[in-house]
Amino acid sequence: MLPQQNDERLQREWEKEERRDHYRVAAGVMEFLGVVLGVVSILVLAALLMSLLTWLAQDVNSTFAILRTRFQ
């Protein structure tokens, strides 16, 4: 193999490795953003659930208060 061909082959391999590295970085960033989005979604859903439970407790209390006044 000629030295020039060897250099060209090494250059192509180097470029392939650089492209792989760019894809790895992009995949890592996307994975990180997915995790952050997942955590934010879980926090929003937990807040909605707490709000629903608070509303439900207040509704049950007011319903039983109305029933108690009607049957007294």
C-alpha cells in the first residue's frame, strides 16, 4: 500500500469516527432532554393530582355538610 493511500484511508477513518462522535453527542443531548421533560411531566402530573385530591376533599366536606343540614 502506498503511503498516500494509507493516509487517505486514515483520514476517512478519522472522519467516520468524528461523525460517530457527533451522533453520540446528539444522542446524549436528546436523552438528557428526554429525561428533563419526563421529570417536568411527572411534577406537573403530581401537582394536578394533588389539586384534584384537594378539590375532592373539599367537595366531600361540603356535600356532607349539606346532607347534615337537610337531615337535622
